[in-house]
Amino acid sequence: VVGLEAKRHAAAGRCHVDVGFWGGVVPGNVEELAAMADLGVSGFKCFLVPSGVPEFDHVSERDLATVLPRLARLGAVLLVHAEDPARIAGAAGGDPRKYSTYLATRPAHAEDDAIALLVRLCREAGTRMHVVHLSSAGALADIESARGEELPISAETCPHYLFFAAEDVPDGATEFKCAPPIRDRANRDRLWSGLASGTIEMVVSDHSPSPPAAKRRETGDFLAAWGGISSLQLRLPAVWTAARERGHSLRDLARWLCAAPARLAGVEARKGAIAPGLDADLVVWDPEAAFEVRADSLLHRHALTPYLGRTLSGVVEATVLRGEKIFERGRLIGAPRGRILWTAAGAGPQGLSPRLL
């Protein structure tokens, strides 16, 4: 709760769009979950493997056995980074500059086994679960089977898993490192099939920027580099570029990028669609125009991203937040006007109850 309040204060007056917060599930904080839910977080997230951030420690199956019934009573969703730590392998002496060396340390069955565990726990506890940044298509059968049982479990994937392929990652190009990793072309094609069928419900950025020094670009050491890809600003054109080649429509993008994420976060009564009574959050864009991704056009703090130099389709001309234009032709307009979103179940700070404060 203290951390949530600190982040709320840190975000105040600095957000150009409306934002919400997820609570964290870590070993030993089960008694804090209800308080965070009361404050209106959108849900909770946990890691099954070390996150790389010491204060966000990973949880075990034993931890989940304690947490899941509590979350079920709260009606809260648990977002899970699903990799089985027992399946994460060492480098075994491979060349650290080769992407294949890193890829071998996080095999697909690490994801597949972790997701099979989540399905079993979901069946036992009835807790709503969501698999974040799915990269292994091998888990699709388990997810589809669980949905056939009407278990409350869902999944997302990310633009980089749909756009890039392991075979195309150059030696030393550590800007491609993320966890779970980008896998091969055949796997990518199966992810697209899962998205088309609805087994994967949404595409989210998993935006994870890092200082260029942490990426170890000068040595190209995949094993030592920080994992994470910056793609928040590029999610729409990256997904559209790949989706249109596969015959998908703008209606598909609206479902994957807007409606489904809004439902997951519990803000669908105000966000995620163009309809009477919802916030007028709009993007004006040209789906036929193309542009080259350049560092000087990126607005996030650290511009190192695997999309640099790529030509993408779909140019954002303007962005409208709650009826007010906040971005046009590559530049932000005015001071930050974003607000903090709280779910209906939460009271928000100072006992207030609206969804949007």
C-alpha cells in the first residue's frame, strides 16, 4: 500500500494519458492485497521466475496456494509472468553474443509447463488469471482447453513476438532481448493463429525500457544484458504492419489493442471503445502511410529498440484524450492532462469512489 501511494504521488501531474496501477503479489504480502484492492488497483501481477528487480520477488506454487483463494474472494484478476524456474537453463558455454545462446536458456517448455500449472490452479481455486506476454505457441492448446471448460483464464501476446523472429536477430543485437524470448518463425505463425482464433485475446506493449548501458550493446552480451523492449509508442503501427499482411482488419486491431485490454483492467465502462457515454479517447491515423522508426521521433526516455530503422505502416496524426487533443504531428500539446484510473471496486484515495479521479 505504501508503494502504491508513492507511485500515485509520483505520477500526479506527469501523465499525458489516463493510467491505472496493478498491485504486486510477492512472497509474504497476502495481507496487503485487500487494502490495495480497496484503493482501486486494476488487479495484481506476479512473477513465477526472478524478475530482475529484487523488491519484486517471484512466487512459488505454495505462495499461490495462499494467495489465490484471497484474490477469488476479492474478485480480482492475477496477471502472471509464466515461466517455470526449474526449466530455466544455464548457458552451457555458448557464445554470449549469439541470440541462440540466450534463447536456449529460456526454452518454450518453461512457459508451457508454467501455464499448465496455472490452468490447474485456476481450476482448483476459481481465481481469474491472465497470462502476460505469451511467447510460446506450445501453450495455446492448454489455454484453449481451459477456455473450453469456461475457466476464467485469458492470455495476451506482444508486438515483438508477432513482428520479429529468432532467426533474424543479429549477433550482439541485445535490444532484442526480452523474457520470455522472441522465438522462431513457425512459433510466430502459430501465435498469429491463436490471435485469429481468439485463444489470445489481446496484444499489449509490455513496454520495458532500460538505459542503453544496461543493454550491454557495446559488448553484445545477451546473457548480461537487461531484458525488455521499448514498444509502447510503436504498438499500433507494428501490429498493423504485420496484421495487414495476414489479412486482418482495423476492427481486429480495435478488439486486440483497445476493447480487450480495457475489459482486463476493469475500465470498459469508460475506455476501450467509441460509444455514447465513454471517454472520447481517439487516435487519428493514416493506415496507408508509412514511416521509418528513428530515435529522434521516439518520446520514451531511452530510444534503444529493435524497431529502429524499420519501416512501419500507419502514421498517428493526432491523439485525443477525453475530447481534448494532446498530440499532433509528432509533438505533445500542452501540459500533461492524464488522470489516475481506479476500478469501480476500489474506493481510491481519500475514500473517493469514481472510476476516474
